Amino acid sequence: MKPLKIVLDTNILVSALRSRLGASHRLLLAVGDNRFQIQLSVSLLLEYEAAIKNPNCGIKLSPAEKDDILDYLCSEARHCKVHYLWRPCLKDPGDDMVLEVAVASEASGIVTFNRRDFKGIEAWGLKIYSPQEILKILGGLK
């Protein structure tokens, strides 16, 4: 079975690192599982870094721990180069880079809490997932 290709919206990573109780945290812990594969670009990684290193983000981890998490994501993710820029495309221009990674990597969809921000991505053959939906599709990752 081919792994499900997904792109994590930044809000999923921030949520996963703020609390150990939610589905986003369980999904982050499962990165590296062979049933799914995170898709990543340099620009998306830089957005992740800026978000989790923002002093007001509410993540109670040391800078070294944050770097370790980013390094791990880099080691486990499939890196894709974005060759086409379709900006602006979405309501929030900041979400366009997430869409670009999903299209360039031929992902199944985007995992986000902000469904409204990604309205219309079906035109690219993509789905919008919540972390709970991904966990259910993948059989309740631990």
C-alpha cells in the first residue's frame, strides 16, 4: 500500500506542540509511520520555523527542542520543489504556499483546522482533512 501523501498546515504543527492531548499531537508523533508521508518545501519549513519560534506562540519548548522537531520533520518528509506559483489563489495568501506544496507533491490533501481557508482546493484534486480524519483513515495511529 502506498503511503498517503499529506501536507500539514502550520496550525497543525503549532497545535501539536502546544498540547499533548489532541489529534494533531498524535499525528505529529506518528510522523515516520509508513502509512503516511509528510510533504514539505523549503518555504513551508521556514514558515513552520517562524511560527513555532515566535515567542507568543504558546509553545513551551526550548529553542533546541524546536530545532530537533524541525530537523526530524526534514528527515522524515518528502521534499518537493515548487515550480509553479498560482498566487493569489486562496482567501489567505499565506495559505497559497501550502496549496503549492500539495499540488507539486501530488498529495492527497491538506491537514488543517482552517477548512474555510482552503475552500476550492478540490479543483486540484485535493481534500481537506482534520487531524482526527487522518487518524481515522490511517487506522487510529498512536
